[in-house]
Amino acid sequence: NCFFANPFVYSGDSRYRRGYGFYAENANVTVTDCVFTNHTDTTGGYYNRGAAIHVSGGSLSVTDADFLDNKITQGNYNNGGGAAVYIQGNAEANFTNCLFRGNQVQAGSGRENAGGAIHVYNTGSSTVTVKECTFLFNVATYGGAVYAQDGAVVIDHCTITSNRARTAGSKLGRGGAIYARLGNVTVVNSILWTNAADDAGADVYNENGTVAMDYNNLSGSKSDS
């Protein structure tokens, strides 16, 4: 049992703010029955990604964990992403029976601010699997709950409700629940209810990716366009 909250201030290269709960590179990490809460990046880093967890390469297995109220609120150069978890670099990840609630990426006006809970980027042939998880009240500009770019994501038996894609300046809010960009996203046996997007794709927005949806329950979601 672990509780990660109100972390120490990152003292490394100020351009790269990531993983205040932990950062792992080319490692095999297992997390069980833990809480990650109130990890907030308000710094002026160039790449503010993964306020709670950031993994690059290797593997990550997370079971029975809660990710609550983690935030990325500023980025001076590039786009912030993954207020709870950021996954990149051919990393394979599995999340089982986890709660993602109230996580937000609003790193700057005119920036993409992608993946309110989970941001997946350039994971190659590896797959990020999310099973029996719940996503509530997460906010980003692209992908209120989950954002996948150049990676494969499988969402199975999950509840994704009341998440929002919120416009930030010139970047329009798209994908209230899920945003797929050049990635492969599969959603099966899941509930997507009352998600919202300021522009388009209240539940799912697909930008040149592949999205497969089977045996899901969709209801009450809304986009303004």
C-alpha cells in the first residue's frame, strides 16, 4: 500500500518536468494498491508530462490504484500531457481496476494539452491495455480521459463518464473521452456516458488513426459542433 501526494520539487533539468510520483526509463515497474493524488506541475518547463507517473520504455503494470486530482497547468514551450500518466518510447503498460478522477491538463492557451488522465505517445509495437478502470471528471483539450498518438491502446470493460475536452485558445476541444491520432484504439464492452467536447467528438475523436468500438454503451454525451 502506497500513498503519493504533495511531492518534492523536481530539481533536475527545468526544461523537462515529468513523473512527480515517479519517473522510470527502460525499467519494469509494478504498482499495486496505491494512491497518486495532488501531483501538480505549475512550473515553466518545456515538456510538462505525466504529473504522477512518466514511463519511457520498459513495462508498467498498475493494479488497484487511484489517480486523483493530478494537474499540469503550465508549459512554456511544448504541449503538456498526461496529468496522471504519460507513456512513451515503446513502453508496454497494463492498468487494471484503477480510478482516474479529476485529473486535468491545461498547460497553456493554444497548446494541445492532451490526455487528461492518460497520454500515450510513440509506443511502437507495444500495447497499452486499460481494463476494468473508471475515468471521471478528467479534462484536457485533446482527449479528456485518454489520448493516443502513434501507439496502440485497448480499453476493455471500462466506465468513462463526465470527462471533457475543453478549448484552449486556438486549439479546439476534441475527444471528450478519447482522442486517437495516428494510433490504434480499441474500445470494447465499455460505458461512455455524458462526456463533452467544446468542438467535436464528445466520446471519441479520430485524427488519421484507427478506432474500433464493439459492444459499448454510449449515452448522453455532447459536442458543440
